[in-house]
Amino acid sequence: MWLVAFFLAQAPAADSCTSPEATKAFRAGFEAQQGMRTSEALEKYTACLKLEPTCVACQYEVGWTHWSRSDWPSCVAAWEATLKLDPEHNAAATWLPNAKNNGSGVAQTLSKTGLRVPMGTSSRPSAAPVKLELVARWQNYNARPTAEGDHHDDYVHSPKSARFSPDGSRVYVNSLEGFHTLVFDPRALKKVHNIPHIFKAADSELFQGETSIFDYPYNRKSPSGDPNQFSGKPVESEISHDKLLWVPYYRRDFDRGATSPSAVSIIDITTNEIVRVLPTGPIPKYVAASPDGNWVAISHWGDNTLGVVDTSSGDPQTFEYRPDRLVVEKILSQSGLAGTNRDSSCGFCLRGTVFTNDSKTLLVARMGSGGGIAGFDVASWKYLGSIAGEPETPRHLVASKDGKWLYFTSNKSGYVTKIKMKTALEHLYEADGKKVQIDDWQSVHVGSGARTLEASPDERYLFVALNGRAEVAVVDTEKMEVVSRVRTDSYAVGLAISPDGKQLWTTSQGRSNKGGNSICVFSVSYPEDEPE
């Protein structure tokens, strides 16, 4: 059953007991559990609970070991015991009903569809300083929803990212496999528009005669013979000049190997019309605009480079690339990569990208081999080097509004980390083009698959989508601890918080035809701010 493999592959909800002896036994049990050595796992967990009967982490993981054996009565008993020890245990409360229902065929349904949370799902613990409740959803797995606020929509096909307009009046969701950007009115909670990323001969003026950049060759030919006739798979997004939505395409649909030039569209959000399409390098996953409005950087997941567009004119018709790519250490040749898994055959796998608040430095997360965060000096566009030593697989970067902090997620290891921006920049400008190890990171473990990260408007909290736990976690930025969690539909990946901080949108992309195809909308409240 896929749920077994899915959850046994994740980090535990907590990774220790109170005593060192019980913690050692617990971790040995979890290691055995990951290897599907269930007898050994139960032996170690039993030893753990003898040493410390009140160890919540151990009691909870006992339930998953019984789940892997389809021993539903024991699984139920373990999670009921967990809730007695910790009545606010979010994961145990979520999965206990599934364990109880496994004998009635619900498990078989879940194995095909993934986790689908009911409308009204709320965060735990109930007394947390941030509360979330599922109030609306658009999904493509239930054609006849009965719950209020639950909507079926055929365009919701592997949704990847979400972004609010600066004034909070619109939300833009990129439907990766649907070749569309979906536009929503978050205040009325309704969809208002679909923007297609499907280009035909009549759209040629959008490209201004450009088919490639930086001499990237096409390793696959368009069926029409014109590479600018394609359907684009929209990934992330960025807004520049308060009205231009940049949408990069993972690849052009005919480029099945994802080794040829892709593209990025520019949408005028006042009209919802694409006004320009620029070519990019292979697999442009992330776009970042400089605060001064002069530059837009596009990170190429596929070959360790970035393209930088001069946007100082403010007019998308005159935007143009700088003549040279930015390179992190070395360019990854695309030769022989067609047919490989481009999610892993990506070199340094450049992803999260952000300019510092003064627009003087560009930072890029190296999610792939070796990790680290790379830096470029904007005045000279010189590669400064990289800082490393962070939790592995850094993914999404966020600079605080006051410029004091850099926050980021680490996907595989499941952490949210912060570092003083001044410290990070000092190390980068002294790196002399090399990778240097530092130990100035402050991290909190949030759970496997830490993907998109956004801060609340006052930056007291960070919201992070957890792909491996089907959750959103809320982190206190000062204490660097998780204060709240809420379940989402499985495989959460994208996330956006409204400018007033009162609404959170998540996307669930899916994996291997399971889960996903869902956009969830949560109301957000801050009880500590409410008058007594």
C-alpha cells in the first residue's frame, strides 16, 4: 500500500524522548521501521517505552509499524494511547480514523487517491497563536462535491504554485499539467479567469522573433517546425512593477527530455493577457525580481545557470537579457540527459532565488549535489561563491522586509532555517568564488518535504508547505519552533499568504497519479491579537 511506503519514508513527528537511553532506542526503532524491519522496530520501540512509558514520539511510531503490518486493532490502540499522552497530537488525530476504517475499504480508496481532508479541517493545537481552517477548495478528483466551499474544476491539473496580487484582490495558481494559470477572487472565493499557455502561429508577435537565448540548441523539434508553437508547463511565478506576472515553463511540451530552451511569459495582471514571451535556458523553475525594479533573474534548474533580464524601462516590450549567463561554478552539459529524470540529473539544481533588499546581491539555493547558497554581486555580476553547512537540499529563499534575515526551507531534510543576512553576505563576499562551510544557521525540523515558504505580513510567523506530511506548519520566527500544524490534501507543494495575513492558499501537486490536483484555502486567525 502506498501509504505505508509514503509515511515510513518520512521523518518522525518528533525525534526524541526525554531520556538519552529512550531516545537511542526510539531512533534505532525508527531506522528499522524505515527499512521495513518491523519485528526489529517493535522490539526497539518496546524497549523505548519500558525506559520511558510517556515518550509520545515512540508511542506514535508504534502505530505506523502496526499499520505496515495491516494490524489495525494494534494500530488503533497505539494512536489512542498517543492521544492520551498528548491530546493535541495532530498526526495521531488525523490518521486514527483512517486506521479505524481500514477494514471497511476506506484504505483501498486512500491508496488510490491519497489523503483528502474534509472541509472545516482545523489546525492543532487548538490554543496555538495561529489558527487555520479549511474554508474552500478547488479540486479535480471529486466531480460531485457535497460540502459547502468544495468545488470541482477540470483545470486543476497538478497545480504547482500560488501567488497573491500586491493588493490582495487576486490569486494566481499555475496548473502545471493543465497548461493554464488559474485566476481567483480570494475575497469572493470564486474563480474568475483561466489564462492559457498555449501558443500558435497567431501568437508569434509575443516572441519578437526570439527562439533561443545564450545559444541554447533545440534537442527536440517542434511538430510544427516552429519552436514557438507549443504548450508551456507553468511552474513558479513572480510579480514585478506591481502588475507584471512572470510565469516560467518547466519545459515546452514537445521537449520531452527537458534539455532544450524553455520560456517565460509575462502577464499584465490588469488585463490577464500575456504581453511578452522570452526564451530561457533548460528548466527555468524560479523567477526573482529585484526590489529596485531593474532586474529579473531566472534560475535554470537544468544547467547550473541563471539568465538576468534588464527590466529598468518598466516596459515589457523593451525588456532584454544581459549578454552573459550567470554560472554557479560550471555549466552542466545537456548532452545525454534526455530520457533521464531531470529532477535529479540537474547538477546543482538551482531553485529558490532572491535579491537582497538593497538589490545589490542575488542569492540562489543549490538544492542538488553538495547543497549551499550561492551569491552574485549585482554591480559586477561576479560569482561570489557559496556558503554551506546548512540542512541539506535548500529549496525556497525568503528575505525579511527589514533586510536582517534570510529564511529558507530544506526539502529532503525537512528543516526551516534562518541566518542573519549580514552574516551570510560577509561570508559570501569573502568566499573568493569558492564554497565555504559556516555554522551560523538556526534551524527547526518541520517535517520531510519542506517546500514553499512565506512569512506573515508582520513576519512573526513562517508558513511552510510540507509535501511529505500533507501539512502546513507554522514557525515562530523568533523562537524558531513550530507552533501550529494543519492537514492539507496530500503532496502539498505551493503556498501563498494574503497581504493582510488572513488567508492561506496551498497547492497539492500529486505524485505517481496519487493525491494532488487540489487547491486548498485556509482562513488564518491570530487569537493572541484578539481582545479578551
